[in-house]
Amino acid sequence: MKKMIAFSASMVIIFSGCGVQKNEQTVWPDSDKVSNTLEIMESENGYYFSGMESLFLQYHDKETGSEIMLCDKPECPHDGRETCVATYKNMPVSNTILYNGALYFAGVETSDETFTVSLFKTALDGSAVDKVSTLVSVKNTTDSEHAGLRYSTLTIHRGYVFINAELYNPNGIGTYSGFLGGAFCKSDLRTGKVTVIKEYTDYWDNEGKINGTIWPSGDYIFYPTETGMYRLNINSDSPEKVFTDIPDGYVFDIIASDSSTLYVKKCTEDDLYKITDEIMIMEYDPASMKCRDEYNVIGGSVIPYDSKLYITPWKSLTDNDYAASVEVYEKGKEIFRTEDLPCDKSAQASIGFNSGKIYVLRHDRNNRPAMGRTYYSCSVEKFLSGNIVWKEEFNTDQIIKRINRYMDQLLSDSSFVYSYSKY
């Protein structure tokens, strides 16, 4: 399952050089789920990245084009020591989220007796990393130096942190020898209170165990399990099953959400994982769970933004004739589409949104080392008018090279401990 890192469209951050002034807020905004596809966290003057299996935070300055480690300690070697914000303890981590003027992530701390998943908060100027709360602990029955966070997703919505934390014993790169335990937890950023919604002690206990993406919408979050779709009011600790009246032979799968709508895919079980066929989208009110509208589109990624639905369908490939496209729907009707995208020859575009701009990601597999990525932007207003001018925002060559150098250095003196956590 893909784990993706969201950037916040609602935050306005004020930078000073490479540093950032802290921005305290009393309003607790919605989670920004529209941005997940780009795996970046954007602020007003730059971008934040957390791209390693262990914590490895970087900042890209828009004005200078430079990348720095997110640590303000002079001469710091960024080697995982406790004083280094960017690589704090080299711990296994969840995805990282920019929210309310800080970066949040869940990390695994190890002792001889336990593996403990805690919530951490990092200052945007790289000055400090603080533990916010302890989420869940499991016994260390492996005598291992680390445990992997697998199938783990962090979401923050209206001041509440939701984390699905599953701990595994890694025995190689990307492989695991056993399930150790975990929990689905809620943490209140106002009070620090942690509530365990569902504890995981048995891998095969699938009743209520999260198996996919957490979808915030209004005062609720929605999430799939092996036994059905659940809804949790953010002010409650008791989930409830939804979509209990699905017609025989059909399945419902949430594919997008925003502050007022759930976008649900309705199809037969055989068609659930098909990506090029026509699908039915049903728009649900998250509170009443009444269907407002339904319409057919070609399958692909679905991203809501500013009361419109952006769809990037998968195209059938031929030898020389294919191009990614973006289709825009409003109230179930197509209002715009284009193939004028700087994503080269691709079966699908990767798009995201921030501060009135639409972003496109290009995977530069052929002409850049280590599969570099280039990000382009265009204002949404110009995009929808057809006056499309793409601006290259940045590429990830420097970041990839920095990570590779860091890995080589630490592996050479055996100081790096692999965490194997996966997004």
C-alpha cells in the first residue's frame, strides 16, 4: 500500500533566510488530503522533505534553490544524535506532516523491554524536536535493536492526530519475520490525551483493524478494514460501520475526501482494482451518509480541490501514442480537460495543489541519476482557462545525492541502523 507524505495547503509560514519563524495558531485546520500524490510538504518560501526509512528532514529554499538539513546546530554531522533535529536518533518513522506551523511524525523508540511509538513535533527552523505524547508500547521479544513501522499512516485533522501503528521485526531490507503488535490511536494536540481506539495483539484479528488510507471529512474520519468501512467522529472514541447496505455483487471504496464530501467508487468486486475502465463515483455527505450525486468517469487518481474534482485517468499504452491528461469535474459534469502536461510520456499524471497552484510531478528515469523528480506549477486559474504556463519549481537531484552520500558515509563506519519502515 502506498504511503504518501502530505503538504499543507492551508499553512502560511514566514521564513527568515534558511530559518523559519514559529507561527502559533489557535485555529486547528482540516487535514489537507488533496496533496498526497506529490510526497512533499510545501510552505510559502520552501519545501520540506522526509524521504528516508529513518528520520531525515530537509528543506529546499525557493529563492536560493539550495537544500539544507533541517537542523540549526553548527557543525552538526547529522548522524542521529539527540541534538540533531534532522536525523534525531535515526529512528524508524511514519510519514511526516506539516501542520499548524510544525512538522509531526511518529517514531519508534527502543529499549531492552519495549518498542514504543511516540508522536514527535519538529520546529520548522530546525531548532528543536519534542515528544508530544506516547502512543503505544509493545514488548521487545526479539532482542532486536529496532522495529519497523509497516502499514503505518499518520493523519492530523482539526487538532487530532490519528495514527495506525503496526510494528514488525525486520530481518532484511523490506522483509519481516513477525508481527509484534500495535494500535490505532488518537492524540488530542490541545490536551496531549491519547486514546487507543483499537489495540493490535494478533495479526489475524481483522475486526476494526485499519487496512488502507485514513480519509478525513468534516467532523469524521473514515477508514477501511478487512471487514468493512468504518467511521469515527473526531470527538468520539467509538467507531461505527458504514456502507452496510451495499447491493449484492458490489463494493464501495472511498477514493477521495474533502471538508464536506466523500467520493466513493462503486463497482463489482472483479472491477475493484481495474484502472482503465469506467467507474461510478458517488458523492456522500459525511454526517448524514446520504448520497448526493453519482456519475461515471474513467478510472484513475481522484483529487478534490476548491469544490471541483480533478481526475488523472490511466491511459491505454501503444507504441507511440499516449499522453497523461487531467479531467476536471464540477457537480458531476466535466468542465475542462487537457493533455498539456510537462510529465513526458506517461500513462498517468501525478498532481497536487497548494496556495492556488496546481503541481505536476515528472519522474525523470532516463536522464537523471537515481530516478530524479522535477516539479512544475501553474496557477489553477490559468490552468482552468486553458492559458497554461508551467514553471519548474525544483528537482530532487541534490536531495537524492545528499541522501546517497549520507547513507554511504554511515554505512562505511557501521553507525547507521536500518529501520526498514515503509511509506
